[in-house]
Amino acid sequence: MGASNTWIRNVAQQGSLAAGKRRVRRVLIVDDHPIVRQGLRRVMENEEDLTVCGEAETARDARAAIKELSPDVVIADISLKQGDGIELVRDVRAHYPQLPILVLSMHDETIYAERMLSAGANGYIMKQAASEQFLISLRRVLDGGIYVSEAVGNNMIQKFAAGGSYISANPIDRLSNRELQILHMIGKGMSTRETAHSLNLSIKTVESHRQRIKRKLNLTTGTQLVQYAVNWFTGREGALTRATTEVPPSAAESHGAS
């Protein structure tokens, strides 16, 4: 019975290809929120040319799934339970140069999109986007293209046209990718020790990065850094150009404030 069903499916797929339809592409979803993974499955389940071949919620699981399942495309978030989306994209690109990667994230595309493309992603789309736009972006990267929003594309063109004279008004743009990762983890509530373990760095190195982040963002205390990071991570960074609101000392201490 199983063999018969398999044969029928194969014949049906061959018929679809003969009729000029797209071949079915296998999608791996990497996100630490089950509801997001379920939602993406639902969006793709009625698409004849797309099928979800697997899911992962950590960077380690994602690497194992790519090796085992050989997907045609990876959809990945920046925030993962363990590990980091930037590092995952960089690692996947190094080991699978031809594998398309679409970053789907809640985090501000004006901050992350260009960085993720530099790390090796083929596209970046916000989770707030309509499902139709998501499908457009997914098929774009599957077909070998690059996808960013019109706003991000225009910003990249402006930077290119300005050359070395372009100066961003956003202080976050002063941060290196590593500093941005660490700010992101502070905003998630991770301690210096947890951040060091996650990024495979020494505590001393993370502390040095924290000091540089404070200087670049014009912050003076660890408490201000924690408050800034939390506001930025939760999407309220627009309300702060400088973090002056105090958080309880115990919270700052738990993050290794200095």
C-alpha cells in the first residue's frame, strides 16, 4: 500500500512538472516560537510549489536539520533559544554556499537587513509583512534573487551613492555586528556569563564589548546600558536617544553592569 501510494505521488509530481508548474521546493523553518512555525506552515500548506520539510528552534538543531534534510531554502529568525541568527547565517553560508536563506524577523529591518545580507542571507522580511509578501520574498530567494523591502533597498542605494560620506543618524549603526549581537542579548535579559557562553567568548571579552557599546551609544553606566538594550529589544528604542531611565540596581547587577 505504501509503495503504491508513493508511486502515485511520483506520477502526480511528474505530471505537474510536465504541465509547466514549479517543482515542489522543501522549506526548513528555524524559529524559537512554535506559533510562528505553525503560522508559516499554514501559509505554505496550500501552495503547490512549497512544502515544509522540517523545523528547528535552536542554531544547533538547524545545522543538524540542514545536513539531514537537504532543504531547498532556510527561513531563519535572528532570535533563537540557543545560539544566534547572525552566527547561524554566517555558518550556513560557509558550509552551504548555494543554499538560499530568508531571514524572517520582528527586528527592525533598517538595523538588521543590510547586516544579514552581508553575513550571507539572500533576503530579509519583517514578521509584520502580509502572507502574500512573505511568499513573494520566499520565491524570490528560491529563484536566486535578493529580497529586501523598498525602504531598505532605497537606503542601501543612498549609502552606495554617498560612498564614504554617508553618516547614519541612528546610533545603533555605529555598532559592529558583534556589538549588536551583545546588545541584543542584553535586551533579551541574558547575563554577561550567559552571553559569553552563547557566543563562545570569554567574560572579559564580553565586558570589553559592553564598554565599547556604552561609548558608542553615549551611555555612562551599566544600568543605562541595560535599560537602553531592553527598550531597543522590545521595540521601544525610538523613545530613547539616550537611556536615562533607571532600572532596579539588582537587575543591572544580574547583567554584569559596570
